[in-house]
Amino acid sequence: MTATTETRKFEAEVAQVLHLVTHSLYSHKEIFLRELISNASDACDKLRFEAIANPDLLAGSGELHIDVSWDKAARTVTIRDTGIGMTRDDVVANIGTIASSGTRRFLEAMSGEQKADARLIGQFGVGFYSAFVVADRVTVLTRHADAAPEAGVKWESDGRGEYALEAATLPERGTTVILHLKADEDEFLDGWKLRSLVRKYSDHVAFPIRMPKDAPSPADEDAGDDAPKADAAPEDAAPEWETANDASALWTKPKSEISDEDYQGFYKALGHDFNDAAAWTHNRVEGSQSFTTLLYLPSQPPFDLMMGGRDERKGLKLYIKRVFVMDAAEELLPNYLRFVRGVVDADDLPLNVSRELLQHNRQLERIKGACVKRVLDLIEKLARDDADKFAAFYKAFGNTLKEGIVEDHANRERIAKILRFASTKGEGAAQTVSLDDYVGRMAVGQDTIWYITADGYAAAAGSPQLEAFRAKDIEVLLMFDRIDEWMLGHLHEYAGKSLKNVAKGELPLDEADKAKQAEAAKAAAPLVDRLKGLLGERVGDVRVSARLTDSPSCLALADYEMAPHLARLLREAGQSVPDSKPTLEINPQHALLQRIEAEADDAKATDLATLLLEQAEIAAGAPLPDPAAFVQRLNRVLLG
């Protein structure tokens, strides 16, 4: 009986990916081998786990391995695994129509400066399509482990918008991917080149990657007549296979036997990253609960940090006695540490755990606590030992860490210790000042850590609310990341010192300052009353400021009132924010206030008073309610 071939069109976004891969990706073409071997390794991992409950899945051949071979005459490279395999529905779901939202984010990332960089492809769940970087046609033969031989599937495409599906009789389970190379890709038909790529990218894959024995490498050929030569095999003989990778779980080896290059190579294969890791920690815990952790801090953020990414390669991989169970970022680390990559291998978790059970497993909670401690220890060590690396790491992941202030109450103090900020005594916008640095510089008797939030460094550093603090040489932390205002709603003290926003509430004054302030308020009472009358419903209150020395006015907030710049951002995002009337603080000594006080024309005085309020709103990051009226008012004042 002849198999019927069905031709289907790719999902629209997959077609776009294929177009980009075929026409726009030029750098790092060798990425295809890493991605296809990684997919094959996943398939073997899945079969090993499924076989715990159903040993029959390993019927036929119990050995799990990955074979890489090439055929110069046919111009093909073949990657075959003895893993779980796929059904027809799996093929359509995994290759024809990617369900992951990673495809769209990949397209968005590729639309900019990274358009011609194939390094991105592995980070978005579209690694299979890297095959089309070097191949003009790809054939996939696959059979699921519990399917009959005649239930195999053949998939084939030239990457131009359609693919063909047909039934195939396959004697063995697993998946075979055959790349029909483009005319100018001869370098990948060389066994020495393929072996070097396996060692470079996939040496620590935990399954044997087998390759046919090849002729000696160029280095061997140059060694002279005394160098051993490989015997030529008959053309029709079955290939003799040899393992090309280390094929061992790196984390199970003693640390003394692992070089830094080994650790970095494993990280790059694990995290699909071309950059070195910033730091790592490798630990074995023995006792009532035994487990091994190997955790890495990346040096650069992956594109999928905020939104997830490829569904099966995020966060930490969980193994039980070297048996892969799942990628379990949510169970093994809290969300604010989602940038950490690595593996956890436990000895005594039940092997029949499911994702739902993992969420409520006490043993796993203990492992999670240990992982969090190790990661925070590692970040603290990086901060102590390598300032440059830590600065780069913090620039990439500092805002993500700040989420932990809200999410992880038990470790709030430790997380706060790691955070860095700009400061009025720092170096410009550089976020290099820790809370410990601040506390160490506090004046005798100071019991408050002062800060200000804004929507940019310039707005924070130039805020009029800082004037009195600068006059008294009191340091203020400048916080201008969007997450800061939200984070500080949960960070009220550090090292026994309270944290307070310079723009909120009334400033604590000593007795001399209180007397001076009361005298100034009494003298300016007529001016304050006039401003209240001129501004009417636009303000909640007007008062003489203890914050100002040079500027004419500023806004003051109640202790629990939302900062204007944050309220603006929430409204722009469609959130409902309660309306509030600002408190206007004034500096009666300023010439503008004296002009308002002396202005006999109420219309001109109203323009001046309103501009006084609006400039305070602008400085605080609040939107003007009527920009056109502001412009007209300003023009009237300028023209006199």
C-alpha cells in the first residue's frame, strides 16, 4: 500500500521565522548542530523519565544515545536519537505550528540590530528551524516509543512555507533529522569539523553522542609517518561508532576534577548562551536529605527574562538520581531569581512526582530554600570579590532582584544588602551605593535613610525637595527605576534604620529649626491664604516649606500617597488611580513669591500662582491637566 502524502502550510509566524532563517541569518551558522543535539537530548531525557512508570517503552533497545553522521556524496548531515519520538500530532504541534509565544518575541527581536545573528534562535523555542540556516531541505523521520513500526511519520520541507507529511514504517523508536545541505556549506561535511562542534557545544550532554570513526584529523596527518593511521573500511561496511562527547553529568564529578573551562562550557550548553557566566556555585548536601546543586549567574540577560521563553529550557533543571524530571523554575527558585541557570539533582524525592505534587512537596521546599541561600551567597561574594563583574551583573538583573523585596519576606534584608543606588554623594547616575555604604556615612544622631523616587536620574537629582538636605550635607539615595516606588512600599527599614522619602510628610526638625519654621509660617500667612484663594480646588493645601532653599515651590506628599510619576504610569497602563489634590509647599523668600504677594491684578496673580503650582507638578513627574492652557498662561506672563 502506498503512503498518502499530505501537504500543509506552516502557521503564519513559523513561515516568518523560516523566511528570516533562510534569508537573513549569517553569523554563527554552526548553532544548528547544538540546537538539534539539544532537542535529541531532551527526547532521550523524556523517554528515560517516562520509562520509570512504563518500562515497555524501552523495548527493543534500552540504550539511549544520539548519532551524528554525514554523507559527502549525498551532501547530508544526519542527527538521530533513540529517545521518546513523536506521533503525527506531535510533529504537527512541534514543527508545523509552534504554540509557544516565543516565536513572536523572536521575530520582534530579529527586527532590530540583531537581525543577522543566529545566536538568538535557541533562546526562543525555535531551535529546530536553525537547520534551515545550512540546509535547503530537511527530512524528519520519527516514531513514538509506544507506537507500532508502521505508525512512524515522515516530515519534509524546503522551508518555503509548506511541509509534507506521510506515514512511514520505521523499525526503531526515536527521531532522525536529515539535513540536505546548501551548496556552499561543505564545511559541515567534514567529520573533524562536526566533532569539534560537538565538543564545543555539547560535550556535557548526558547521553553518548556517537559519530562514525573518520580519517585522522589534519593535525594527525601532519604528525608524520609514525602517527597511527585509521584503517580504510569497505564502502558497504556498517559504520564503526565512537563517542565524541564526555557524556557524563558534570555536576556529579568532584569539584577538584572540573576546570573553569568545563564549568563555562557546561553553562553555555545549558543556558544556550555564547557569553561566559558571571559566577557559579557547585555544592553537594549530605544528610537526611541529599542533593547536588550547580547554579550559575548569567553575565547578560536572556531576551525571555521577563516573559518566560522556551517552555522546556528555563530556570533550573530537576534531576532525581540523574534521571531528568522537569524544568521547574517556579518550584526550585522564586520568580525574582528567574535569571539563574543550573541543575538540581536530588537523591530522595519520590520518582512519581508530578508538577502539581512538586508545588506542595516539603522536601522540595527545603531544596528551594537551599538554592535561594546559595544564589544570594553567590551574589554577595561576587559583590565583594569582583566589583566590575558585579556592576555588569547588577545592571542586567538589579531590577529583577528588587522584586524579591516584595516576594521574599524571609530574605528581605539580604536582598536589600545586595541592592545598589545612585546618591547625592555618588558618581552621577551610576548605581553603586549600597544601603550599608549609606548607613556607614550617616551623621551622628541620624536615624533615617533618606531617598527620593523619580522617573529618571535627572528628575531625581534635580528635584527641589533635595535642597534642604544638600544644605545640611545629608545624603539622599536617588531612585529612578520604575520598580522602585513599588518596592519601597515594602521596604520600611534596614539595619534598624527607617527609610523615608524626602518628598513625603513633614521633615523632622530640631527645636531651633522648628522655631524658625513657625516664624516663617506666621510671617507668610497672608501670602499662603492668598495662594489658597487663587488656586482654589487645584490644591489640597498650601504651606511654607522646610525643604526649599533656592526653588520657589514643590509638591509634598502624604506618607502613604502615591508618587505622581508612578500614578501617571499606572494611568497610562489603564489602571484606576484615586484622584488626590496636591499639597503645595512654597519658599516665601523667593522673588516669584514676593511678586505674587505684591501683584494687585488678580488675573495676573492667578496666572503666576498657577504657574507656580504647575512647575512644581512638572518637577514631581505629574502630568499637566491642560498643557494648552499652561502654554497660553506662560505666554501671558512672558509678555507682561
